[in-house]
Amino acid sequence: PWQEALCGYVIIVMALFWCTEALPLAVTALLPVLLFPLMNIMDSTTVCREYLKDTNMLFLGGLIMAIAIESWNLHKRVALRVLLTTGVRPALLLMGFMAVTAFLSMWISNTATTAMMLPIAQAVMEQLHKSDLESAATGQVSEHQHTNKAFELQEKSPDGFTEAEEKGDWALLHLFVPWHLGNSHVLTVEEGTKRAETEKKHSDLSKGMSLCICYSSSIGGIATLTGTTPNLVLQGQVNDIYKDNGGIINFASWFSFAFPTMLVLLILAWIWLQVLYLGFNFKKNFGCSASPAAKAKEKQAYEIIKEESRKLGKMKFAEIEVLILFILLVVLWFTREPGFFPGWATVLFSKDGTSYVTDATVALFISILLFILPSGFSNQDRDEEQTGGRAKFRAPPALLEWKVVQEKMPWNILFLLGGGFALAKGSEESGLSAWLGAQLTPLESIPYPAIAFILCLLIATFTECTSNVATTTLFLPILASMAEAICINPLYVMLPCTLSASLAFMLPVATPPNAIVFSYGQLRVIDMAKAGFVLNILGVLSITLAINTWGSSLFQLQTFPSWANRTGT
């Protein structure tokens, strides 16, 4: 089969380039435009048409909304408000940061969420560490009734601390060698041990805090259709391969399946990181029966978050507008075609039973409003000389400017999505998808849950080495053909594998949030690999559970649907 072999060659070349990044990912995604016409697989017009589809428009609209949220610091306000609610006790602090990060990454990019949350976490951790050192210093001073004269000459602060201690200059205490010089302050072995314990405790908590942010940003992205790109790749591939599926993958149906899955995995990740970096003393982790010193330390860390929130000031008019538009966007997405009652799109914008409105239509409607609505009230300046006493009005800028979108929009993802759709179409046209599906028919004898588990494990491993978009782009058409060959619902293998592409927890290069966290220098690769390996297993088990329980019920996965029967047999 010459055509199948040529298409397979293109896929292998693109897979290698995506894995090694020998060419930029977006440039590799453009190869089908060059190679498919030269190999007589598809003509150039048909290939190019794959690069701008409904899914690309949904992605564009969703990201424009995310850029507006970032531009007006609405995401930071939400983050700080939740952290003020949860408090700063170790376990609750982890939970607070994970909940906020996961929620934000449902709506804005995982990378932007991580980049925004990490500095806040670092500031809190620095304050906690400083409080620990001050508490230890206070304890040591109280043990020695007679201080060295050198210390007595230093100016005392109102709280009784020396100026050096007040500035956090703990290193001064290390200048005293462990022998007695009269009544000098002595660093004993016990004090050195306490210092080491404090440093280790801070190091462990910092590692746990860093990992909780990058992990929860990846986990949160799976909850919504626009949360991360692989979800949109799935929607595009399903609509492209099975044109009569009736819009089975939409915002509401995806959220109903993926949001509970995300919650389960987020709770498991929180428990695992707590055990790994805070230990099994849950009573201590939750701050029960805390000492006065510990409570003072918590109060100081809480004040940092409070101060950051205070800096934002009152909610601006523009922030309120963006928040209203965001809520409107989510409501319109949910009610367009909810499934259990006729949505507004079916009632108002349909013809012959087919809705003309998609999630992309809604996203672009809200996006266009962002460029129209003003960010405030008009400015009125009165200049007697220039206007002759008349009022001079200046229209305020819109909520969003195209220049900002142009700078912040990850345009390369649009080409990546298009390259994936072109590959899927080429595989179908050349017959490669059907041939690969036929080779996988022996899997029919394996229990379906085992198939789902094995495939999830395979995708989760593969996505550690290559981008999650490339992984889903390469595997989904093959999985669709395999499902048809063994007569199972294609969504039974495509849904869990799409979620598994977001389980990039083990390596810094696996996903941008991991790389951002790793760049702060608090983690070693072994730290990420150790925490991520267990989380990968928990993720695969959670997804396997989801697809065989509520996922099976939501999408009727027990039956082979008529829309998947492309051969008509």
C-alpha cells in the first residue's frame, strides 16, 4: 500500500521533529502543506482548509477572553481572595494554592497561571521562613540570661530584639564558636540541629508548594474544553472524522465528564504532596494545637497575602465588566446545547434540526465585545483657551486592544492544531488509519477497561517526552480506527487518552509549567520525577475509573454508535 506508506513516512518525520524540536513545533506542523501534495495524498487546497476550522476559532476566542482577564489583573484578585479565605496553615495553604491554580487554569493558559501564582507562593514561603528563623533566634536568646557585651552595645528594638536580629541577619549568630568566652552567646550542637531542622522543613514545604502549582495547573486544564489544547484537538478530530456525531463533544458535555475527574485527581495530588513533603502528622499539618510562635508566624504570612490584596485596591469598573462578560461566556457555553433540555442555539438558531451556532460562535461574540465596550467613563477635560470654554470629551480605551492580543496570543498553537487536523485528514484519505486499525484488531480479546488503562499509561509516558498537543494529534486518529476495527465506541479510547496527555508530571521539559517551576532552582529533577511518578499512576487510575463510571453513562459508551459506523456495515 504505497499511499499508506508515504503518509506513515510523513507522520514519523513529524513525530521525530516534534520530539526532538529540530524545527520549531509550529514549523513542523506546516509540513503537510508541503509534503501531502507532492506525494499525491491530498491537493494543496484541501490541506490548507484544515488549518482554520471551528476548533481554531474556539481556541482563539477563549484565549482572547483569557488575555482580557490577565490584562486587568482579575485572576490575581481571585487568587488572593481565595488564599485569604483558606489561611496559611501548611495543609490548607497547599490546598488553597492548588484550588486557585486549578480554577484559573480552567479558563486561562496553564503557563500564564503558573507564572502568576509562583511569585505569590514564593513571597509567602519567604515570610514563613523568616518567621521560623526569628522564632528560633528568640528561643535561643531566652536561654541565655547574660548576653555578650557586643550585643549589649547594639541598639535595641521596641520588641526586645537586637537590630541585627530584626533585619534577619541570622549569620551573626554563627560567628560565635562553640567554646565559652565569659558569658558570650554560644551556638550549641542542639541549636545547630534545630537550625538544620528548620532549613529542611522550609526546603520540603517550598518543594511541595512549587510542585503543587505546576501540577494543579496541568490538572485544572483538563476540566474545561478550552482549558488546554489537547481537549480542543479531540473535539476537532471527532468532528472531522465523524461528521454526523451531532456535536457530542461540546463545552457542557466535556465539563460534565472532565470536571469530576479533575476534582478526584486534584484531591489525590493534594494528599500525595502532603504526605511526601509534610509527613503523616495531619494534626500538625492542619495547624491544630499550634504553639503561640507558630500562630504568630502564620499571622505574618497572612499579612503578606493581605498586603498584596490591598495593593490591588477596589475593584475597577473594567474588572467588573470583564467579570460579567466572563460569566456570560460560561453561561452561554453551558446552555447552548446542554443535552437534557433544548438549548438556546437549538431553539433560536437552527435549520432542519441542525444548529448553526457552535461554542466558537459564542467565544468570538464575547471576544468582539471586549474590543467595543469602554474600560471606564469618558474623561472630561475643560481647557478655556483651546475649546473656548466648551467641554472636551475623550473616549476611554476599550477593555482590550488588538496590540495586546497580538503580543500575548500564542499563535503557534493555531498552526499546531491545524497541522494535527491535516495529519488526521491525510491518514484518512490515504487509508493509513484504516490499515492501522485493522492491525490492532487482536486487542478485541482484551477486556475494555484493561485496554483503556494500557492506552492511558502509554499516552502518559509518551507525553513526558513530547508536547501534549503533538501526542494527541498523533494518537487520536489511530485510536479512532482501532475502535472501529474492534467495534467499541471511539470515545471510549479517545476521551481517556486525551486526558492522559495532560499527565505531564515527571520531567521539567514535559510541559511549560514544570519548566517555570524548575527554573526557580528549588527542585532537582529527581524531586519532580519521584512526586510525578506516583501522580502519573494516580492520574491513570482516576481516568480509567472516570471512563468506566460516569463517563460511560454520559456518552453511552457501552454501545457502538451509528455515527461511528463509517463503513455502513
